[in-house]
Amino acid sequence: MPRLWNKAISMMLRATFREPMLRLWKKTLFCLLCAIFTASCGFIDLRPIGLVIEPDTDALLPDAFSPVILKFDTEMIKKDAEGILQVSSDLGVTNGDRRWTDNDLYFTPTAGWTAGVRYTLSLTGTVRSADGRDLRIEKYVSFYAVNKNAHALLIWHSPSIGESVGANDLIPEFHFSCPMDRLTTESALVIDGIGNKIFEWSADDTILKVIPEKTLSPWVLLQWNLRDTARSADGTPLAGAYSGHFTTDLDQTLPVVTDVFPVLYSDGRWFPTGADIKTGLGIGQGIAVSFNKPMSENVLNSLRFDPPLSGKAEFLSDNSIVYNFTRNFEPETEYTLTVSSDAKDTSGLKTGSEHRVSFTPDIPVLNVISFTADREINNFTSQRIILPVQIESGTGGLFFTIYFSLPFSLAEKQNTPQRIVLSPFFPGILPPAALQYAGWISSDRLTMRWEGLTAGDNEIPHYYKLLIPGGRSGINSDTGIYMRNDLVIYLEAVR
């Protein structure tokens, strides 16, 4: 190099100066150029910037918050170095905190690394050191954290996609390729149309059953989604999101009423009487309603009577119910039984239309056929019956017989005489009469003898009122059999 410089300077100076002066200028200029060259070589630093990256390619970070580290061998302009660092995965760009310790840049994920996920550290761009050197970087480092285990898979599920199923007792089931974390998996699973539910795990947490607390609605499309936020027991995420759907339309048969019939309770069971419901329902019997398929519990509240009848429904079998009456029917009254259109079977299907049947209970009305004192009367259609009766002299006794249309039970034979009343009617000053004797000469004929009656005369007749009470609180020949209305006979006491 000095020879080249020397030759060039000599040629330039010979053309300008004479030899002595040429040698002087040549020496001076050479010294100046050497000083400039020497100074220039001392200012420019061509040493490369050293960089060590942790982790290495395919390395495994030990835990969820282990940092990625860029180790520079000199002080860097921090903003430039932080700007070229990016970590990403199939889950997207990883957010994290950047911090410096001396010349080392640390990157720590905000939410922690996800186990089993392959991350990529990308370094692309130019960074500068504090002393002015540049480093052009284009480098990609793949690594894992926590473990390198395979992602969890959903390997089987029921119902299958698009399957038709019954709404009753349906339990969706999901099978996984490895044990799952219960909390994240349950939170990631959403099944439209199922509200409150119970999660049941089995087979070392690889099988999940979802038990609805309520029967599903029939004939509806249900969709389910399992998000990839579900994690395995070792923290690896689900390989991806899963979804499916099924329809609760397997049962296409609507429930219908197949029969309505009287039943009799005996020895702890209800038995059909064999009679027709329209005219054969008797006292103490119930009404059974049968359907073409098993019914849900709401059918117990689906019966309605007009006029109203009190009672309670219960199951006879899975497809029939019985209504047990707590109050007797009104005699000679037509009732209508309505089975609601909202009655559901066990699949949740409704009947869709009301079922009605009218019936008149086979309950006779108690009547008085005849009343006999001095003479017999058997026409009680008049609202005001007046019958002259002869009173015994001295005792004021009166003897008569009442003939009823139905036989009386033993208990009612004892109760009936106490409910029949003979009382003074006119004039108001008449003394009360007293029952001296009452007896049944047959199961349907009652004889009575009263004393203390007084006979009237042509100027002031004496009347007594005989009351045979009707209605539910009146006389009964047997349980539930009574007269519709009171029977009143006015007796004129004569001699």
C-alpha cells in the first residue's frame, strides 16, 4: 500500500514541481495521508454482534412461565430488539411481558404457556447496538413448554351427528383419547336445549355423560359445541373445537285416550267393574283413563269435571290413571270428564286435542213413596200438602208409617228417626209434640208414634208440620243416597 501511494504522489508532483521541492511535498503529503488513514481505521468497528437464544430448536421449557431469552454480548438499543421478537402458535400470537437484565431480553407469556403446544419464536429485522453496530436477523426457533404430549381428541360421542333420538331418558355421552381436566371440559361443553344438568365422569375421566335434570322437549333440534378451551389432565388442549346436532323426533306417535271406565277399589287394588262409564258409575267407585302409551306425571293434573268433582288422580299403570273421588256424586246429574290437550307422554308429546266423555252416575234418588196415618197419600208433587189426622184422646197420640223408595242401611236406620221432625205450626201457642216410638217394620218402612198433639175445632184448627229433611245433610238410605229436597206435610189434628 505505501508503494502505491508513493508512486501516485510522485507522478502528480513531478508534473508540478521541480525535483528538490518535489521530494519535500511528497514526504509531507505521504505523512498526512497516513495519519488520515490511521485515524479512519480506528473509528469503524467491524466486529459482529453476538446473540444466544434460549430455548434451542425443539427444546422443552420446564414450566408454564419459563421465559424465552435473547442474550446479546453488548448493550443494545432496547426498542429495536424488543420489536423484532414475536412468539406464535396455532392458538395465535402469544402476548407476553418483555424485560431486560443487563444485555439479556426476557419474554414471559402473560397467561403462561399451554402444555403440548408447538410455539415458534420469530426474529426478523435489524437491531442496533449502543455502539452503532447493526445486526440483520431472520431466525425461527420452535419449542414446547411443560410437555410434548399429544393433543386430546374427542374420539366418539352419542347421539351421533344428525341422529333421531327419544326425548325421554336421553343422556349425551362423550369419549376422549386421554384423561381430561373436568373443570375446563365441563365449561367448554355447551348443549342447546339442556338447562340444569349433572356431569358424570368415568373410565379414568375419559368418558363424560351429561344427565339432564328435566326431560328434553320432543321434536326439537339440539346443537352442541365443545370448544378447544377444554384441557386434558396433563394440560394439553383439545386438538380443536367439535360440534354436532341431533333431533328428539324418534317417537312419532301422539298419545291418545283409549278408554274411560268405572273401577272399584278392593283388597288394596282397583278393579274394572265392567260397566259402561256413561250410566254404570256407582257410589264409591273411581274413573280410570287409559292411554295408548306410557304417560308422564303431568297427566295426573289433566282431568277436569263439569260440574266440578273433588278427588285425586294416581297411576294405575304406566299408561293408565284412576281418579279417586273424595265426595259423592249428585244423583241424576250428568257430568262431563275432559282430558286436557296438554296431557304428555313420557317423551313429552302432547295429546294435542281434548278428549270428552259425558256420564250420569248410577246413583238413585231417595224418595217417599207413601205416607200413611188415617189414610195414605202418595202424591207429593204439590208444594203444600195438608192431611187431616185423628188424634188419640187423652195422650194426643199420632201413629203413621213412611214408605221409602230404597232400603236403609243399619246405620241409617238408627240416624233417620232423629232427623224427622214434627213441630207445632198454627197457632203458635201449641205445645210441642214428643216422639214416643220409632221402629222399622222393614228395610224401607218406618213407623213413628208421637204424643202431645192437640186437636183443633171449627173455629181454630190446629196444624203440625212434619219435616223429612232432604239434601246431603238430610236423611240418607245409605252413603251418598239422599232425597233431593225437603218433604213437608202439614197435619191437621182433629178428633
